[in-house]
Amino acid sequence: MQEARVHILVAILDWGLGHATRSIPIIRLLQRRNYKISIAGNGQSLSLLKQEFPDLMFNELISYRVTYPAAGWLLTTILFQLPKFLAAIRKEHQQIEKIVSAQKVDFIISDNRYGCYSKRVPSVFITHQLTILLPAPLKAIANYFNHQFITNFRICWVPDDPQHRFSGKLSDSKRLTITYIGMLSRFQPKDEIEDPELMLGLISGPEEQRTNFEVVLTGAFASWTGKSVIIRGIPKGSDKAHPQITFINHLPGSELNRVVQQAGIIVARSGYSTVMDLCRLGKKKVIFIPTPGQPEQEYLATELDRKKIALRVAQDQFNLPQAIQALKTYTGFEAINSQPNLLEGALDELVQLKQE
């Protein structure tokens, strides 16, 4: 009798597209190993993965239904929604247990979905944010719940190297045992000629700030004399036309890889997945506009600005000509090859748990 294939359920958080995009190299590795793969999630991130992997099995999970502030600190707003948040996690966990039982799942890999674990099978939690940056005492409260949730999982994977090259103090933790799996990027360097006159805007993140960012970039890019393209980050969005700007709702990974590599200047949010993607391609002229009220993105952008890798600009202070002038003193990203050995080794350790 032929032995059944290992079945791995990959669960993705729907807060922007970054959790989905950084899970793509993990899913591809699982495919190369000929594992049976199921995806669980909701919203735009699930739509993106359906486009990337149309032949896989998909499961719809409950939405966390978090409302996002138009201004102010995102995490502070989330803390006030904690009862609703906890209820969604409980419901999500019930859904996962049913999926594990009905579909005979062997392992779970959850990218930041706190309820996607099972006591019956080894479960992995992926995060680069073991330390949530907030003013005291909110920081203590947020990190207490963060660590409590993570301890429900057998293993915690951090997408960085052991030197914390990009996550910095975000991935510091003395309370949790973690495994570094290297930088995760769906991109691969290709033989594409960079066009110094091509300005590319990469929009991501939750509403209302996603739309706010699009408005800011539209106003700035309209005066650019070269070619300008904005990727809107909404796989199911309606078409949008502009006389000076090419708007694209969404591109498959391979097409986006090509456009990003061709772009001479990139303006984007400083989300961790975007940082890893641009580093993978060694992009030299990058302007990061962190999402207002997101301390994680503000920290990442500030650190990259301090190291003269990428320019950090506040959303309400963005002036395109000034930013382009300032970029002349920045070195840009040095292309860092992915470290598949770290991810391969972490996956080997996970699958070996089935033998215990």
C-alpha cells in the first residue's frame, strides 16, 4: 500500500498582502517536496494565493473584522477591540480543528493567525514581531498576549537570519524558543534592464490607509516626467485610469518580479515582506513611507534610513522632487541571497516530529 503524502495546512493572516506573499516561497518548497497542501485564510490575501496556486485546496476562515484608524496608533486601536479579536481567534481555532479532523492534516504552518493551531498535530507560528513596539504600559499588555498566543504553537519560525539583520529588536525575545528560517521572498533576480525613469509605487496594507497612500502617490506621480506605475494591491479591484499614471490592481508574482526589477525608483510601505523583496533584488533607490500609526513599519523605515539604505518619509510630508534629491546620498539594498538551507532545515525538523 502506498504511504499517504504528508498533508500540510498553511494559514495566512489577511492584514495586507505581505503575509500571503512571504508565504509563497514556503508553499513552493512544500510543492517541490510533493507534500499535499491546503491553504486557509480570508479576504484579499486568500484571493492572491488562489491566483498563484489555483490547483490547491482552499478553506475560508473567519475574518478578524478589525477596524483600522484613519489616524493614530493601529495597535492601540486593536487593543480596544480585544474582546472581538479574542472571539474571532476562538472561532478560528474551532474551524481549524474541524479542518484538521476532516482533511486529515498532519502539520499546520500559520503566518500570524493566532487561532490556527491544533493540539493534535505539530503547529508552527511564523512572525518577525516577537516584540511589539508600543509605549508603556500598552507594550507590556500587547506583548503578554502576543507571547501567550504564540506558546499555543509547537514551534515559532522567524523570517530572518540569526543576526536579526532586518527585523532587529522586533524579533528579540528571551521568553520564546525560535527558529530562524532566513529571509522569505517570492522574487528571484532576472536579466531585466533597469529603467531609471520608471517610477513604481507599491501600495499595500489595510483600509483606510491603503486608499490614503494611493491618493498621496497619485498626486505625487502625476507630475513625474518619466513613466509611472502604481500597483494598487487589490486583486479584485475595479479598473482605474489616469492620463499620466498606469494603474494595475494586481500582478502575478512573476510579472511583479519583472516590473520591480525594471523600476528605477520605488515608493512603498515599509512592511517587512516588502523590505525582504526589495533586498532580494538589490534595489538601489527606495523611498519608504511607513503606514501612519504602525510602529513596526516606522521602526523598520527609521533603521533603514539610519543605515542610509532607503529613504524614510512621513506620509504627510512626502515631496517627490525633494525625496529624489535626497536619494542621491543613499546606497540602496545590497542583494542578499535567500538562505534556503535555513528554511529547508526548519521544515525537516517539523516533518520529523511526525515520527515522535
